[in-house]
Amino acid sequence: NAGVTQTPKFQVLKTGQSMTLQCAQDMNHEYMSWYRQDPGMGLRLIHYSVGAGITDQGEVPNGYNVSRSTTEDFPLRLLSAAPSQTSVYFCASRPAGGRTDTQYFGPGTRLTVL
Amino acid sequence: QQQVKQSPQSLIVQKGGISIINCAYENTAFDYFPWYQQFPGKGPALLIAIRPDVSEKKEGRFTISFNKSAKQFSLHIMDSQPGDSATYFCAATRGGTASKLTFGTGTRLQVTL
């Protein structure tokens, strides 16, 4: 199993450009999430999904869109990038149910918006 | 509003010493408290977790102490090693809320020789 994969690893955008951060998992996990990590702020939840076709907002959803058409993929879209979106983005997944809430994180995408 | 407060921001410990990181939470509905370890350039990985029905959980050199009445929990790393040098995040979530983890701000641990 590759686990959770993210592409690209690094990206530089200009203000106003759009792009999609890709996330895929091969563990057949129902739950997937996107977090952003900023210095001194920990990780903050952007959007999450409990299954194909179902998404919901997290703590900091503004400026980001998501969709979940398959169990495996959960892309994050920036429609009009802003410098405030410069961050490291992590995708995570976990199986539904069970006693643990262990989330498995991808390696991250470092995004710089100029 | 930071629902999970973590301290210290950074910590330097000598090899063989004990590293202690503290977290406090506000939401009494939280019922799962994991600690994640993150190495530079990598994603966070689950280190150890606890539920409030126990006051302590130990896995190898890592121990979580939990104080429900004080709404505090802490990570203790015994016999700290240079390989433990990483950033540690405490987190909390409420059962049934899918993947909605609330993280602390992180502690950068450096273990010196």
C-alpha cells in the first residue's frame, strides 16, 4: 500500500491563479480531510468528507473547494490563490467506525503564493 | 479561539532526560486525545492516544497522563533520544465527528547529546 499520496510536493503560484492539490489513498478509507499547517498555529481543518459524494467545511474553509467523487480521491481546489494561502497542506484519511480515530497523513504539499 | 492549548513551544532536553509536553482543552465533549509526531518534511504520524476512561497510557518510552477534572493531558518521553527530535502535536476530537481533529500549536523538541 502506498498509503496517502499527495501531489505536487511543491508549488509556487501567483495571486489570482487557480490550482488543484491532489490527494489519493489506497486503504479504502471512508473519511478524508484536508489540513493546513502554519507556523505557530498547528494544523487547522479546511474540509473533510465522510464518503463519496459527501463533504463538509472545517475550521478554515474560505477560499477552498473540495469534491469527493470516489473513495480514493479527495482533491482540494484553490479558485483564486491569495498570499494568505501560503502554507503546507496535508491530506489525511481514516477508516470509519472502530475505537480509534487514527488519521493517516500524506507527506504534504508546500504552497507559496506570490 | 484555541480550543487546545499546548506548551512549551520549544524544548531542549539532554539525551537520557525526560521530555514533558502539556496540553489543555476547553471542550468537555472531547473524548479522544492523540499525540502526533512530525519530522521535518514529513506528515504527522500518530504516536500514542488516550480516551478519558483511563488516567494514563504507556507505550514503550512514551506515556500520556490525563487529568479529566483539570481538562489537561501531557506527553512524557522517558530516556529521550536524539531520534526523538521532532515536532509534537497534541490533538482532540469528539466521537462521531468523523475526522475533525483539533490540534495544539505544536512543540519542537530537540534532544542533545
